Amino acid sequence: MDDFNVVDGQLCAEQVPLEAIAAAVGTPAYVYSRNTLCSHLRRFREAYAALQPKIRYAVKANSNLALLKILADEGTGFDVVSRGEITRVLQAGGDPAAIDFAGVGKRRDEIEYALEVGIDTFNVESEGELELIDRVAREQGTAARIALRVNPDVDPETHRYITTGKSENKFGLDVQRARRMCQTMSELSGVRLHGLHVHIGSQLTQVEPYVEAVRRVLGLARDIRGFHPALETINIGGGFGVHYRPNEAPEMHEFADPLVALLKDCGFEVHIEPGRLLVANAGVLLTRVLYVKQGCERRFIVADAAMNDLLRPSLYSAFHRIEPVAPRDGDTSLADVVGPICESGDFLGKERELPPLEPGDLLCIRTAGAYAFVMASNYNARPRPVEVLVDGDRFGVVRERETVEDMMRGEKTEPAAWERP
Ligand SMILES: Cc1ncc(COP(=O)(O)O)c(C=O)c1O
């Protein structure tokens, strides 16, 4: 469910025609709907209300400051993976005491910064990381709140690049190791264990592996509480799949109902980290057709957006619905929608049934609010797109289009000063 609909023959974001936005800000352009974002959050809260969970929005899905501010104003916390993401959350008005810091490779300076600003919890993924956090916290005369990330060895049946809870993945600690660490952690005065964390992957379309992973971690948590009564939190991660294609993913309640049943009276505080589910359908990417080229085997629609703007199709063979913003007459036929980048892997959609199109036509690429702009790059020296927020009948730029000068900032044709090691 989203707010990108046809009104009077024109595809609109809420009440604003997408053509009007493209005319004002150019293309490629990411367009976000405030109402879609807020209604996803509202429905998510309702689905999990019985758990009264602490929602930690996964900033990696979309870290635009305006969207972070909307979520902060709505009272969510944040799941972050870098100093940069912490800084963005604070800049947007987020509460540092509602930040959980995840990731297998936290650097010392990031740990120092996180402690200085007073985040809630470090989700710890290895013994080495725990020792470093302990050391840094003692140096600062404090103690860090810790949750151990458990790898439950469950196959989430999603794309292998976004699977994170199998034993072969780099994430988390296996159950035995996590248990051992809990037993010895009390010897470290710079850390205070209060929770367990699990996250088995993203774009999950099967409910059962998720529930099984949480069941395993809940069992471990009960076991650990036997000798560590201060264990009070279970963070069940994110990963809820969305509809890139119709009916691709379960409805919100299909995930929520069994999780609520499992955790309702468990006696642990629940943290939950939705990313994609909140923002994916709250965003689209607008791109204009540059050329229509008839190849020997197929029609190519050459658009002005490319894999540097939206990497998911090239990286994961991900599907995004593509449609003309204005209705086009004529029979549909198969076409590849491609970008200007010098890679055959640069495509936005393959073998799509599309009507006759002409240079200048505006295309809307759907479900582009998550893992989209955040993965944009400057490959082929292409500036990253503008980002626009729509609210009812108003729209505004929330991040300016990058310029060629922005891209070259900090570069030098000669070293500023040669130094010998
Ligand atoms: C630890 C953690 N939590 C939450 C998420 C959010 O996942 P999603 O955007 O699929 O909900 C991720 C993303 O991979 C993650 O690594």
C-alpha cells in the first residue's frame, strides 16, 4: 500500500503529479511520500502493539535526514552500523539513548564516539570487539550496555548476499560461543550485558525461518537468564520482505502474529529493527528516456538513470516495477530498460512489457525507497540524484542533486605536501 497512484490520468505522489516534480528538479530524481512512510510505521506499530517493542529503524535502508527526522519525530529509535549513521541520526534530532549500534567491524574511534554521545546498546559480534569496547569504556570511566548478536544458523531463504543468520555468514556468534561469552563477561567491568540480538537477513519472504530463529534465541535467553538475571532484552532484528512484485511477501500481520504469540509473555523487552518495510514503498525513482534503440534481439530503452543511481537490479538481479508516468497508446512489447553506464550489467529492468516509448518520456521505478539512494555511487563520474519529499499537495528538495564540483571536492592533481615515512 502506498501513495503513488494515478489521479486524473497522471501518476502522482500523494497529490503531486510526478511530471511536475521532474519538470521542477530534473531527472534522475528520488521522490519520497511522507504519508506512505508514516502509514507504514503506524501499521507496523499496530501489528506489534501487544509486545510494546522499541522500534529501531535500520538507518542503512535510507539515511536521508528528512526521513530520519520524520521517524525521530514519530518517536522511533535507530539501528546504526557506523559513526556516520550515528551522526546523521543526531543531526536529524534522534535520541542517542535510542540507538543500537550493530556491525561486525566497529572501529575504535566509532566505539569512542558512540560512548561519548551515549547510545543505548552495542550489538556485539565477536570476542575481540567485546574486549575493545570494554577497554574503551573503562578509559572513559563508564560501562557500555551490550547485547550479543547470535547467529542461529537458520536459512532465511532470501538472496545469498542478504542472508546473515547461517553458520557460513560473518555475522553474530554461534549459540555455544555466545553462551560462553555470557558466562565470562562479568569479569569485564567496562561492559554490562543486558540482551541478545538476532537478524537473519533482509527481504525475507518466508515467516517460519524468522520465527524459528527468534525461538532459538529466546531459548538461549531463558537459559542465560538462569545464571545472568540482568538479561532483559531480545532484539529480533528486521528483514521483513516487501512487494517488489505483487504478492511477493507476506502481509505485515503474517510476520507479526506468530512473533507476537511467541514473545507476548516472554518477560523480555523486545527491540525490533525494520528498515525496508518502512521505506521501500515510500519511494520511487524518476528517470527520463534518452533514446529508444532497436537491437538485433530486443528493444532497449536507454534512460538517464543507471546502476550508479539504483544498484539493486545489477547487484542482486532485483526486480523493480517500471511504468510510464503518462499513459502511452499502442501495443506493449518486451524491452530492456538500461542506463548510460559502460557495463552490460547496467540495467534497471529486463524483458519488460512496455508500450511504445519516446525520448523525453518519464518513467517511474517503483519501490525505490530502500537500499537505493544509499547505495548510489559516482561510477562513470555521475553525480548522485536529487531527493524530493512530498507531503500532500506540496513537495520540496530534501537533498540537492550532486554537482560535478561536489564529486571532485578534496581531490588534488598534485600531493599537497610530499612526506617520507
Ligand atoms: C542488524 C540489522 N538489523 C536490521 C536490518 C534491516 O533489515 P531490513 O531493511 O530488511 O528490515 C539489517 C539489514 O540488513 C541489519 O543488518
